[in-house]
Amino acid sequence: MSKKKLIEQLKEKNPKLNQSDLETAILTFSNSIISALKNEKTVEIRGLGRWYFKKLKENYNARNPLTNEILYKPERLKLRFKTSKRLNKIINK
């Protein structure tokens, strides 16, 4: 779903709100999630899911399959998303 469609749906449910107010609310919401993730914090929205980081170990034996060259991959973070049980039930009905 795009931001435009989300704003349209919110406008249908709340006709009293201006489109600019809805855009500001969505922008604030997404920016707060982004800033929390930039600070490597876990973000949980009940009923939707959880964004969290998983630490991947360094790898000394990684290989480039094209050139067969051995590469070093340093320790890194990977962003993961896990859906809530409620959302999983809704999706898998």
C-alpha cells in the first residue's frame, strides 16, 4: 500500500481531518520509526509486528563464486521484521 492510498483510506474514515494533517501524522509516524531504527532500538507495534536487529557474525571463509576469491565479511547488523500472532492469523485465514 502506498502512502497516497493510506491517506485516502484515513480520509474516508475521518472526513473531518485535512489531508495535510493526515500527511503530517503519517510522516511523523514513519520518521519516528526510522529514527529509532537508526539508533539500533527495537520497534514494536502491538497487533502489527516488531522490527529488530540481528547481529551476524564475522565470516573469514566467504567466497566470491565467480572468481573463487576468499573474502572477509565483518560483523554486521541485519534488520528483521516479525509479524504479530494476530496479524499472522489474519493473513493465513
